[in-house]
Amino acid sequence: MSNGKKVLLIISGGISAYKSLELIRELKVRNIKVRCILTTAGSQFVTPLSVEALTGDKVYQDLFSLTETNEMGHIELSRDADLIVVAPATANIIAKMRAGIADDLATTALIATDKSVLIAPSMNVKMWEHASTQSNMMELQQRGINVIGPETGDMACGEYGVGRMSEPLSIAQKINEVLLENKGMLQNQIITKTKPMKLVGRKAIVTSGPTKEAIDPVRYLTNHSSGRQGYAIAKALSEQGAETILISGPTQLPSPSGVTVKHVNSALEMLAACKEFLPADIVICAAAVADWRIANPNINKIKKNGELPVLELIENPDILLQISQLTKNRPYLVIGFAAETQDLIKNAQAKLSKKGCDWIMANDVSPETGTFGSEKNTIHIISKDGVEAWPTLTKEIIGQKISIRIAEFLDGLS
Ligand code: CTP
């Protein structure tokens, strides 16, 4: 983890600057210290006071004002950090970074740094697509600048397209990754974007999150799944070049970039979506599908009338089982999860044979492990060849490791 690491966050003048406040909170939750430079344009979107309240530190704005003895100059500011993050990174600051222009505190700190830099571009779709922005981005990436986003979606200006800044949670996860890479903590199997992608030409479907089973129009049955593990796997598969479809139950998570996300509610909808996107080379069922649904959900809200309602449950279809048992166009690799609270390995091995899938990723979801909703997970890979225990890792890194394992398996088939 990146405990105690220091990030210098540069907030430049984009409409998504408000998301940077949420980013500060996400970093603090991860015990990462944040110091902020707010550009003049950035201060049109967020106030220095709100930034100071969240960082608990002075916000740095002026290149030439070192009024107090404990204030830091641009060199010290950039050297003191383990990583510099520019979020949002506007077309303007990106152009200045490429050209080496240093005309304010932010750009001066950027040119003075000897640390890694991560930028989260944010701009109107036409500005993003403009030849000069594209050429600037290519040059910055060649220089080793890390980039996250931008995402596709509706823009504040009313247009639709590429240009939205990535969500704070995704940026925080990326920051964690870059800090770990800097520290040399990532295991050597982890592929960064500069290395060749291993799943180009492959199609992957990932199910993720909980399902919601309606009792009536206002009530439902569900479970504690956050969807984080499935989202991380989908992201990693896509980063390895796979055409990736994420079929997600209701979650609070931002869509991973490059992944087609199909949102569903119930187990029946999840199954139908899988059928819609099959065939595929790889299917990973990471969803915590509700095992039962209400036989006859009420069309109207059930009213209290002095008697307890009787809810008749029926079993949901088992999506993993159905895909594993396909006789026509069965994916080369079908991977399930086993969420257990006791006898992890024994139960997971039983699931492997009962469901007929190729691998099971077994994890203990007892409340004391904090697996649901947490950033970390402890996985055992169960297959016909045996059991392999992985150390506790972030869900992101588990996604990357499993993607590489999948690529190696598929390579072995040809
Ligand atoms: N699964 C599925 N469809 C279901 C139930 C489960 O696709 N209706 C998949 C899950 O996505 C997971 C695997 O089956 O990959 C195991 O899920 P889990 O909840 O651990 O086990 P269950 O099969 O539900 O069995 P039990 O609740 O008895 O442990």
C-alpha cells in the first residue's frame, strides 16, 4: 500500500475541478498525504478554502509569494512529493507541459520535478480530438508521463464524447498503482501499458456486483457485493487489449475506460445480457448473483395490513453453470468465484466440479476479512491442477495478475 506517500495535486481550471475535492478524500482514506497547487483558473471552479479544509494544509497558488518561513518554493514543493498529479489536466496545461512553459507555480513545479507525473485530462471533446492536443499527449506519454482517462460521456457543455475526467475513485486507484510501481512493489508479472498487450483479438465477458431482486416496486433483496473485484478484472482485461464486456449489477463504481458496460438489476437480466454478448473466449463470473428471487413480485407496493406478507422464493438460474455447460461455442476459459465464510478450499473445490467451470477464484468473505467493499482481497486459484494461494493484494493487482494468467493459458492452447 501507499501508506504515508505524498502526492502534490495540481488543480487546473476545468469544470471537473470539483471532482478533485473528492479525489483528495479518496487519497486521504488511503493514507496518502496531499498537498495542493491551485492555478488561477482552477480557483474559478473550487475555492482555496475548500481545498485547505480537505487537505488540512495551505493551498499553494502564487509562484513568488513565500510570505511565511514554513512555506515551500516550487522546487521544494515538487521534490517533496512522491508523485505529481494534475487533475483536471486542461488542454492548456497539457500544451504547456509539452512545451516546457513555466509561467506560474503549477507549470514551474512540473518542470522542476524529478518525480513521476500522472495527468487526468479533462476537456471538451473537440479540444481533446484536436491535432495539437493529440500530438501533445503522444509526446508526453513517450516521455513517460502517466495518463488516466479521459472517459466517454455527457459533458458539462452539453456535448457527448471523449473528454470527461476519470472518476476520483479510478484516479485514486491509478495513483496507488503508480506509487507502488515507483516503489518496485508490483510483482514482475504485472504488465504496464508500455509493454505489449497480451489479449488483443480476444473477447471477454465479466459479470460483477450484486443483483437486486424485486419484492415490489420499492423493495428488493440484494447482498453486500461492491463490484470492485469484477470491475478491476474487466479493466485489466481491457488494458491487455481484450474486447471486454462488463455486465454489472447495481454498484456505485465508475465504468472502467475502454470497457463496454451493460447495467442490469436482476439475475434474470444478467443471464439475458450474457446470452446477448456470447460467444466469447473468456467468461469470468465475479458477480454475487442472488440465489433466490421472489416468485411473484407485487406490481404495487405491498401495504401493511396487520398480517406479515408471505414471500415465496424461487431459485435463480445459475449463470456460471449455464455458461460452463454450453455445448456449442463454449468459451475457452470459464472462471467462477467462490465467496465463502467457512471451509474455503473444500467448498471452492466442490463448486469447481458442481459448476463445471475451469478455474475458481476463491475468497473468504467473512465480515472480519472486510473483503466486501475493501480495496484488497486474498485469492486462492482452484483448478483441476490444484490450489494456488496468492498473497493479499489490491483488487486492481489481482485483476492484472489474473489477466496475465488467462493470456498465458490461451497462448498454451494454440
Ligand atoms: N453464480 C452465478 N449464478 C448464480 C449464482 C452464482 O453465476 N445464480 C456464480 C457466481 O458469479 C460465482 C459462482 O457462481 O462465480 C459461485 O457463487 P457463490 O455465491 O460463491 O456460490 P453459489 O453458487 O451461490 O452457492 P452457495 O450460495 O451455496 O455458496
